[in-house]
Amino acid sequence: MAYDADVIVIGAGLAGLAATAELVDAGRRVILVDQEPEHAIGGQAHWSFGGLFFVDSPEQRRMRIKDSHALALQDWMGTAAFDRPEDHWPRKWAQAYVDFAAGEKRSWLHGQGVRFFPVVGWAERGGYDAQGHGNSVPRFHITWGTGPGLLAPFVRRVRAGAARGLVQLKFRHRVTGLSRSAGSVDTVTGEVLEPSSVERGEASSRVVTGDFEFRAQAVIVTSGGIGGNHDLVRANWPERLGAPPQKMISGVPAHVDGRMLGIAEDAGAHLINRDRMWHYTEGIQNWNPIWDRHGIRILPGPSSLWLDARGDRLPVPLFPGFDTLGTLEHIMKTGHDYTWFVLNQRIIGKEFTLSGSEQNPDLTGKSVRGVIDRARAEVPGPVKAFMDHGVDFVVEKDLGSLVRGMNALTPKPLIDEDTLRRTIAARDREIANPFTKDLQVMALRGARTFLGDRLIRAAAPHRILDPKAGPLVAVRLNILTRKTLGGLETDLSSRVLTEGGTPLPGVYAAGEAAGFGGGGVHGYRSLEGTFLGGCLFSGRTAGRAAARAVN
């Protein structure tokens, strides 16, 4: 029986596009399969903020950030905290990825027309010792054009391959099985779904109109993770993070359901580190949702007071933007699955950025004027829309009214006005002079020594209860599902491994399905800006390796 193509790529997200583009460059024939409609090409990356992790970049050097390969590797390993036998390949992938981020990653993207916002962000600051979790320096580079801008060259390369007759685009094809016919896995079977014209991200029809079978010399799995499948998230929830939340909102569409991981496992693939996952603690319900339980993440500056459900401040160093999973672990041990930011309009106008391409029309649309207008606005338009319409927002002129509004949003009225007033007043007293014992105030002042934070991310220290900085704002924060950190175990050529450690013949994996490389390149935690880059690096690796392997 003849092959239908040299390689079949399952999943048309960023990793699948990167793999396909490399296969096209090598002159290989590819079938690209995806269950969603063609206008949804690019998958989750389309909705992303476009953050990328670079080491010692021109943008960093222009902002007087001293970075190095050694420092980045120290940060990555301290953050990942690899401690399992199955971390053998993830550890090797981590070293290779830092090499990539400190080496050709930026020039490779720049050569394809990708450009970057000049101000570097500082995510996941850690707050522990030098060998612990966190970025020692700012490394979060925003793509000019956000997620769509990063996708554009890879979509262009794949469509050029289709025009040349090298790529068959098979959308509305849902894979149900992988099988062998000649020793290696060479057959992909599944169901053809009826056409769908729903908007990108909306739930598409699952009505089956037929079936399909494709054969190729190699298969690359780039189908994503489990973030849209809350049942699977709860089933894999680790004990170290406490009981899984009763309520979660979704940072990804429902079709990110993890089905393909199980199909690959049934075919002999080894799925590791399934209990490692990355969920955000600053989720807000989208007032204008696209998918079911659609949530948006706040990318906060360092000034907001972070309170648990009872109004107590979170412990050091669980400040906004410092340690996502450390904060998640603490929250789940409180017996409640939500927390609060308390701040004022001056802080929210300066420090709130909302994750997502659609929440940043200036950056997504590559509008210099829009960026300038955002910087000049008292409150940026997308943030103001949440203040006006978001169900998690309370905006009031006085603290008593704010507390009543907060308590109205929860099953029980747990916030005491007098206690909260004392907490805020104590923090505000620390602002009166340059000395402080409040480590969050110290962190705020430290942040403002970095030009990028002083310009656009960190408000000048002031009293939260200062009437001139009002009104007061409280934001109820939900657990937001997002990324799978574990995945299919792969070697440095992206070959999928069996439980015995040998390659599963003919099968490769990349992106989130491979834990962004090796089955868990991030270990327990991420340094941020590494998910899109992980898709690019592992997708490129898989495409090049498969191209070499086929005849």
C-alpha cells in the first residue's frame, strides 16, 4: 500500500505549524490534520500575549539588563526543581532550550519578520534565594503583533507549502487511532466532522459525517494539552497542591481536551509527569466570553494587596507576579478557591495588563499610536471594560462600600471591614519614608529601579487609601486552567519513547503534547515566556528530525 504523504502532523497549532514548515523546507510531503475549522489555524497561540523568553537580547541590553546563559540556566534549573528518574530527558531539553534562547532563537524569528516590543517584562520574580524559583532579571519579550504576529510567518510558510503541493490541509478531521502496518506507526485513523463556521474559539460541531485513514512514514503529535478538560485536570491534580478547586475558569477553548494524549498512550507512547501543570491564580471571568467558562489572566504589577478569602494578606513572597504555583499551593490550603486583589484606580491604570491578543488591540494591531494612547490613559480601555462590566470587579469610593460589594460576590461574607482597614492602613504607613519592613513595599521600590517597570508596570508608591488615587477597586481572582507541563516522553530528536525508554517507531511529538519537550521541560514551574518558545523549539526539532528520517 502506498503512502499518502511522508509525514502526518496532528494538530495545527504553533508547534504543528513549525514542524510542518520545516518539513516543507526539506521538500517533504505533509498531511496536516486538525479537528477545528481552517479559520482556527494556529490554535491557542492566536489568543496569546506573544511572550517569549530570550537571554541577553538586544532589548535587554538596551534596557541595561545584564543577562547570561549561566544565569538563565541557573534560574531554569532552580525553577524546574527536577527530582524524578523520568526527568532525564526533560533536563536535557531544558539545557538545550536555554542554549536556543541564548543563541539563535531571536535571530531565527527576526529573520522571518517577527519583531518585539522594546520594553522587556519581568515575570515570575521568585522571591527566594539565588538558586530557587524565578527570573533573576527581566526576560519576557512581547511579540509586536502578539500571538497572531508570531503565528504569521509559520502560517505563511505552511500555506506556501500547500500552494506548492507539498502540504494537504485536513481540517475537521479528528484523530481516533494510531496503528502499525509495517513495523512502525504509520497509520492515522479518525472521523470527519461536519463543516463549521463558528467563530474562532467557539465550540464547533462534533457531528460525524465520515471517517478517514491516512498513511505516512512518520507521525508528529502536536495536539496540545488538557487545559480545556476540567475533569482531566482534576483527575491529574497533584496532592502537593491540595484538593482541586471546585470552581475553575478556562484560559483555553474546550477543544483543548487531551484526547490525543490518550490515543498516543494506547499506541505505546510513554506519558510522564501528568501531575505537573500550570494554572494561573489571577483569573477573571471574561465579561464578553468566546468559549465556555472563558477566563482572562491579569498580568499584575507589584502594588496590589493580595488577600485570601478571609481578607488576610498572602505570605511572603507571594506577591503579584512572583510565584504562580507557590501562590496556588497556598490558596488551595486555605479551604477556598478564590482570592482578592485590593487596590485603587491609580494602580489598576498603571499596573493591570490583561493576557491575550484580543485584550491588547494596540500591540496586536501593531499600532504605535495605540501604545502611546494606552500609556497616557487613566485606565486602558480593555481594563476599564472589565471595571464596568466584569462580574469579579467591585469599584467604590469608600472602603465600607467596597467591603459590602466584596461580600456580595461570595457565598459567605468573610471580609471584615475593620480588619481590612487596619491591614491597608498598616501597609500605607510604610509608604511614609524610604525605610520599610514590609517586603512587598520593598519589592515595589526595587521594581521601580528597573526602567521598564517604572515606565509602564509599577505605580509610584502611594497610599492605597489616598482619596486622590481612588476610587478603590477589589478584584475577585479565580483559578484559571492553562497549560500541561507533563506530556509524551521524547528524546532530543523529538522521538516519542515507550515506557521501556526505546523510541516508538515512526512517532514524534512536540509542543504541549510533549510537555514542550522531553515530557516536561519546565519541571514543576515555568519562568513564563517559555510556552510559545517551547512550541517553536520542539516543533522545529520534530520537523527537522522527521524530515531526516523519511525517504
